Amino acid sequence: MKDKFRASCPLFIQESQGTPLGGVYLHMGIILAIDFGEKRTGIAVTDPMQIIASGLTTLPTKEVIPFLVDYCPANAVQTCVIGQP
């Protein structure tokens, strides 16, 4: 049953939480939004179910790429959205 569900819903990620009943929780990856500016850049992310977006941080624009290189793989980022200037 688990494999059948995984095959029909490829956007979901399975995580085992180590609970006595197997602990499989399903959620989608997060969406990361970037609002570039000349001096500062704002970054926002959704919750894992992609219902609510919240501001994550504001960085100097020169520090955005190193931040994203570290943040995206560690936080299951599924999609990046970049705002128009």
C-alpha cells in the first residue's frame, strides 16, 4: 500500500519519525520566495504543506547565493519563486 501511494503522489516526501506504528508522515517540499533588491534581499518560505508563507530572513544581496546553497538542500525546498523588480 505504501508503494502504491508513493507512486501515485510523486510530490510527497516520506519521513520516518521512529514511532511504534512506523511513523510515516507525508508532506510536500517547501516553496522558497526571493525578493531581490540592490542592497538587501528578502527570503520567505512556506510551511511543509504549502499553506502559509512566512518571512524567513533579510540578507545583504551579496550573501544570498551562499545562504541558498546551504539552506535549500537542508530544508527540502521544492520550488523557488523570484519576484519581479
